[in-house]
Amino acid sequence: MKKERFGIVLPIVLISYFMILLDNSVVFTSTVKISQDLQMTSRTLSWISTAYVLTFGGFQLLGGRLGDIFGRKRLFLIGTYIFTFSSLLVGLSVSAPMMIVMRAIQGAGAAILAPTTLALLMDNYQGKMLQRGINYYGMTAGLGASLGLLIGGLIASFTSWRIGFLINVPVGVGIILLTIKNVKKDQQVKSQSMDILGSLYSAITIATVIYSINGEKYRLFALIVSLMFLGLFIRQEGHAKIAIMPLELFKDSTRVGAYIARFFIIGMAFSFLYLAPQVMQNLYHFSPFLASIAFLLMSLPQFVAATQVGRLNTKISPARLAVLASVISIVALAWIVIVGAQSGFWLALAVPLILVGIGQGLAMSPLTSLGVAHTTADISGSASGVLNTFHQTGQSIGLALVTALTSGIHSYAGSFNAAMLVLLFYATIALLATSSIMLNKKDHKWS
């Protein structure tokens, strides 16, 4: 029997998804040099990440639904064009305003690209091939952020921060050429109606809730605005003929549990990735390069664990595997809380890095599979958009909350220990969400 092959579509999807995830974390290790080169204050410097997060999180639902309406290939190419061109201008930025604006545009391109990648995967593969593709996709989701810190550390130590953005240009051009030549044409679209109000309400809701945590002024006002527009958004989606986020996606308890778990598990992991390099450098006096090398303790086990998911899925359901991943993460964080960062790198942080890596390697594929479970072709793009929205907002909101809750603690060790306690709470919620999926009566085979 001839073995099925993925062809070129899977590499196109994985490379493009990895590119946008990498870009979200590589900036962390470059902020010092960026602030020096562009003479940015700490307030304007924070907008390098905030501008990207606002548009990336705010427009993902729109990006997913546009793919359903106008075709995956078309939207995938548009998103890649925007992301690639804006990456070029970010890398060539000569002032703070130019860089912030280009980062916002880059986030909008990523918002179109991210949900379309998963939808393209679902369009081009079926059965076991689809599940293997989702496993690889989940592996990419888990590795993108941690490898971003490693690559960012190397770039910051040995070359210009601009390379971290300019490298997207040849990669993006290659993806565009391969997509034009190899990805099948979109089917004839029957309807091109757009949920304009839903798109507007969702963008305002997500942007204002993120700003209410990350912003400098009028945060309470932003929170009130976000709650008001959330109500308007839900009401609109209940009445829209072609909703940007069909409410039927939330009628399935499997998907809802996966969304919640994804939000908190990625919020935990991303916050850990952000905080651990700081404690390495400020408390243990690691150089940026040495801190990036230390993250191999996380990245390598994460890669190994992710590669084993394909074998484990013949024996373990995705819900059970997600529960296992959450438990491993809880053990890692409890370790740090009990031992304390002041005990030194090898005693306090080395083993938790390994465990967090394993937990992330095991978590992303099953949560991806569960997040698109039981969907039909006409809403797969929306399902992908919702899944990526929970992923992105989990990162930004999770990190913002833990930073806000620990900002009053002035010692490096005390602040980090308190942050790990908050992250332990995140992982516990993820465990409850995945356990609820496992315990209900539905059949939860791999999609």
C-alpha cells in the first residue's frame, strides 16, 4: 500500500504559523537595543508589543470569518503580503512612531494569517493525515514562543535587532510563491455577505479589554467599554445571518472546554517565558546569550514530547492527554513555589523548565484537535479564528494580569515566586477545563 504524503501544503502552513508565533516572542530579547537605537522611553517601548497584540487579538475573528466567506487561499495570501511588507518596514524603522504603526499593521496581517493556516490544513487533509497535520500544527504552536526567546537571544547578542524582523521578508516571499503555485484554488463562493457590526464589535471588545490591563490611562473606562461592546457583540452574533463568530461554536462542551484550557495554559506558558529570562539575568546574573541557552532545557523536552503525541494518540484520548499536560505544568510551578527562586538556578528552575517544556509539548496538539472538534466546513475558519483568539488573548491577558498582581513586590526572587503562584492558579483552571471534557459523556477521539 502506497504511503500517503503531505506534499507542500503542510510545510507552507507550519512555516507561516511558526513565523508569526516567533515574531511575537523574539521582540522580548531585543527591547533594550531597540530603545537605544530609536531613543524610546519605557512607555513608548511597551507599545512595540502592545500595538501588535491589540491588532492581532482584535482582528482574528474577522480574519477567520473572512476565510470562510472569500476563500482560504486568497486570505492566506493577503495576510502573508501584509505581514511580510510590514515586517520589512518594522526592520527599517527610523523612529518610534514608525515602528509602532508598522507593528500594528503587522499584527493585523498575523490576525488574517493565523486562523487561515489551520483552516487550510483542514481543507487539504482528511482522516489520519489531518490528525497528523494537527499534531504538527500543535507542536508548532508550542515551540514558536520558546524558540523565539532562544533565537531572539542569539540575535540580540551577536547581531542587530533588525534581523529578527527582516528575516521574515525572504521567508514570506517564499511562502507566497509556494502558495500561488501549490495550494488549490478556492471553491466558488456562494455568498459574500459580511457581518460588519460583528467585526467592529469584536475588534473593539478585544482591543479595549487588552488595553484595560496594559494601558497607561483610562483603564477602568476601557474595561467598561469592553463589557458594553461584548454585550453588543453577543447580541449581534445571535441575529447575524453569516456571523463572524457563530454562537453554535459554543454549544459544544468539548470546544468550550478546549477554549478555556487553551486560554489559561498558554497564558501560563507565555508568562513563564517572559518572566524566567528576567530572573535568570537579574537574580542569577546570566547574560542574554546564556539565558537563551538555558532555555534549551525547556525547548528540547518540548520538542521531544510534541513528537511523541502522534504515538500517544493511538492510546490516549486528546482530553486525557491535555489533562496530563496540565498536571505536569502544575507540578513544575508548585516546585518553584515550594523551593523558591532564591535557592538558585539548578535547584529552583532547571527541573521546572524541563517539566513546563514537556507539558507544553503534550498540550498544544490535543487542545487544537479539541478546539475544532465537530465543526463543519462552513465554520472551520471561524473555529480556527476563535481558537487562535483564545491563544493570543490568553498570552496578552495572562501576562498582563500576573504582572499587575506582582508589580508591588520589589525583590526579584519575591516577585518571581509570587508570579509562579499566579501561574499555578492558571494551570489549575486549565486542569479543571480539560477534566470537564474528559468526564462528560461525549466521544472524544482525535479529530
